Amino acid sequence: QALQLTLALIKPDAVAHPLILEAVHQQILSNKFLIVRMRELLWRKEDCQKFYQEHEGRFFYQRLVEFMASGPIRAYILAHKDAIQLWRTLMGPTRVFRARHVAPDSIRGSFGLTDTRNTTHGSDSVVSASREIAAFFPDFSEQRWYEEEEPQLRC
Ligand code: DAT
Ligand code: MG
């Protein structure tokens, strides 16, 4: 079965706390994701605006964009046969109050601070994963990875 790719981000609230950063990284490892690429970066506000364009106009948009540009973030391309859904399940619900109640052991349920400062991001579909991977890893060719690397990685 082919591996699926997703973009995972650890947001500034979690990168700022070494123990939380490490705990999230451990979740990635213990759930047997392959880390295809990883980088840490400080994002410009304009990049955040573009990344979250679908939310433009929502009441939280400005807050979200400013938060995402407020400190270093860590970006991963993760591979797994069910990468998109598995990572979203591990993250838990978007809103922290809900996460704490319905998924207290999830990443957001454990470490989320507010609805904006909610620890992690994960792509929500194959189409958005491709777009988001390209935004963070412009030199990464998904097509080449599927041709040259993925066949050797699947088990
Ligand atoms: P997700 O990050 O779970 O995919 P989303 O795509 O709906 O959620 O929203 C993107 C981010 O925007 C989310 O991680 C935090 C922020 N956000 C969403 N809904 C919010 C709300 N009701 N209040 C504050 N921030 C919100
Ligand atoms: Mg989303």
C-alpha cells in the first residue's frame, strides 16, 4: 500500500517549550511516521496570510496570522499509509476546550493553550497536503519522492 504524505507543523507556543516540543516529536516517532523532511523556521506574516487564506475574514484570522509569525515553528513532511487522518487524530479537535473534553490525551488536549495557540497544524486532505508541503518545502518534489523514495520505504 502506498504511503501518504502530510504536512505537520509545531506552532510557536509549542516550539518555545522544549519539553512540549520533544513530547510532540515523540508522538510522531512512536506512531511510526517516517520523517521525510523537517525544518525549523520563522515565518513572515505574508506567508502566514497566504497559508491561511481560506480563513481570511474570520474573526480569528488576524490573531492567527500574527501568532504564527510570532516565533519559530517546526515543519515536517510525514509519511504513513494513513498520514493525514492519523496526524489529525493525534492532534485532536481544533478548539482546546473541546479537545480537553473529548480527547484529553491528544496533543491539543494535552498542550493546547487557547483556540489560537493550539500546538500543531495538520493538513486536512490530499489536495491541501500537496499545497501546504509546497509552501514549506519549495524544493521538495512530491512526484520524484513517489518515484524514487517511496517504493523503497513501504513495507
Ligand atoms: P485545524 O487547525 O484543526 O485544521 P482550522 O483549519 O479550522 O482548524 O483553523 C485553522 C486555525 O485557525 C486553527 O488551528 C486555530 C485557528 N482557529 C480556528 N477556529 C478558531 C476559533 N473558533 N477561534 C480561534 N481560533 C480559531
Ligand atoms: Mg485546517
